[in-house]
Amino acid sequence: MSDWQRIVHESVDTLEKLADRFGHDQIDVEALKPAFDNFQMRITPAALDQIHEPGDPMWNQYVPTVQELDIVDGVIDSLDEDGDSPVPNITHRYPDRALFLVSPICATYCRFCTRRRKVGDPEKIPLNQYDSAFAYLAAHPEIRDVIMSGGDPMMLSDRRLEYLFQRLRAIPHVEIIRIGSRITSHLPERITTEFCEMVKKYHPVYMNTHFNHPSELTPAAVAALGRLADAGVPLGCQTVLLRGVNDDPAVMKELMQRLLRARVRPYYIYMADQVAGGEHFRTTVEKGLEIVKALRGWTSGLAVPHFVIDAPGGGGKVPLLPEYVEEITEDEVIFRNYEGKRFVYKQPRQPAVAIGCGESVRPAAESDIVPIQIGKAAKKEKAARTRRRKTAS
């Protein structure tokens, strides 16, 4: 057993252990049991160390609550991933890329998980049905990008991960391999020297990390990210907008800036999915737009991710932007910048067209377009053009 696997076994994975850690006055074991039975819990030592008090951002992400049992308009499979699953473990929604579920488990289980209907259950993300997934990927040459997810792929051993890399690299049209993982936050010890040496053989391999709050970027997490970056793994971050965690412009700005310092490019801020059991995490869309406005222009463009809704029912990611444009006409675009100042951008002038009896409409020749000039130069040019026209006629 490796060091990181031993650390996983030290996690808090029962309500009784959680109550022993934080007090039975904070953890009502009997009241929380239905939520626990509905979606299992595990919190690694690294994630536990990030919890400073009940109700703080880390507590809210990982500790079960009775609010998970209040279903208003949540949907079990809110993104209809199963509806776009042609074979076990594959979701093929976008034209040139596919999601490949390779692991059923996570180091720590996030209470807002959009895949809580199946994560943690090896029967729902089977490890013995890879062959049909590889056959599907090989039979679809339009797929050039495969995203390995789960669960968390990094909970697999290096041997199994290398097997997956080898099988994917044997498919000629698969150009990009991506890993979706939150391991750098919950279990940074998993990013071993051995893994970093192994992954170099299969580039380009990208990793989409998942950080929701600045305090998750601990020294150990930053060091793990550095090992991946040094191994040539480009790093992005997918952040979820969560009530009581990061629904504050200052918090989100600090997170994005700290990610950049750790060599991680902010990629997406997601609206929390409309998933049953996670509805209490949802904010308004207006809150997300407020956060984007607090980022765009006020910090480096590198620190401004796309703000998206993953459309319920399987519509895919839809980007949202604050309303900067006020009006668009044939002549100009009127808009405001990040400070709210108003500006006008002139539309390009279209060439004139000549319409004659029985003639088709055609764009004016380049020589017929008079450039805008100033003073004597403009007069000389105009006179010269007049002489050329008279000579030609």
C-alpha cells in the first residue's frame, strides 16, 4: 500500500467519527443519517484541516446536512448524462469530445456533487466495463478529446492509469487526454514523483483541477500543482459558485489570483447544478454576473474564467456575460467598460454599390473608395482622382 492510500484510510468516513471530531452538539448523528445514507461521506485529513469551524466554507462543502433531503426542483441526473451515454462509462454530448468515467470513488465527497446519484457506487461506474468504452471511442473518429472523470481518476493506481493512457494513445484520432480531478486539494500526496514521470510519456495530458475557495490552496496543494506543472501537465480550474462558500466577489477574486500564482489557469465558474440534494448551494445567476463584473477589468484577463450554466437536461455549457453592450446599429456599437464608462465604436464603412438599369449590384472597386484625409493632402488627392476619371472617360 502506498503512502497516499494509507492517508485515505485515515479519513473521516462515518457520522460517529465526525461527531467525535467536532462534537455531538454539532453533529446530530440520528438526524443526519438519512442524508448520509443517501450519499456517502468521506473527508481526508487534508480537507479536515481546512475546516476551522462549523458553517465555514470548507464545512459547508463536505459535512452532510438535513437540507440535502429538501427536494424542491432538483433533478437526480440534472444534466441528463445518462441520456447521452451510448455505452457504460461514456457520455458523448459534444461533437469532438467524450467523457469517460474511469473511477467510482473520490478522496473526499463534495455534498454538491452533480454525479451523487452514482459516485461512490462501483456498480454504477463499473471498472470491469472499459472494453466497450474503448471500442466506442475507437469507432468514432470525430472524438479527438477524451476527459477522464468519475469519481476521481487519480484514486486509481499508477498502473491502472497507465493502462488507460496506453489504450487511449492506441486510438489514432484521440489527440487530447484530460483528467478531471480534485485530488490536489483533498489529497496532494497523491501527486507523486512516480506519477509525474509516468504521465510525461503520454502527453498532451491536461488536468482540470477543482478549487472553490482560497484556503484550499494550502502549501501542500500548491506544491502538488507545481509537480504537475513541472511534469508538463497544463492545469486549469473548474470552480462551482456555491452559496456559503464563495458567493462573494472578493473571495472569488482572491481565489483566481492565487490559482494563477500556482500556475493554474482559471477555466470555468459554474452555476451550481440543479441536482437533487444540492439545491441549498445554489445562488442566483445575478450573483454570478456580479462576480464576473468584479473580475473583468479589475484583474488580469488570465484570472477571468468563463461563467457558465451547464444547461439542465443536457444542453451543454452556455456562457453568460454581464451586459456591457447597450446598442448595436449599422454605424456604431455603444457599450460600457468595466468601470461603467460609456464608449462608442464605429462600425466599418461598407463599400458603396452601383445599381444601373439591367445591371447587377456589385461592390465598388477599391479605387473608387476615397480614403479620409486631412488638409492640403486631401485636396491634392481629390484633384488627382478627378483628372484620372476625365482621362479615362
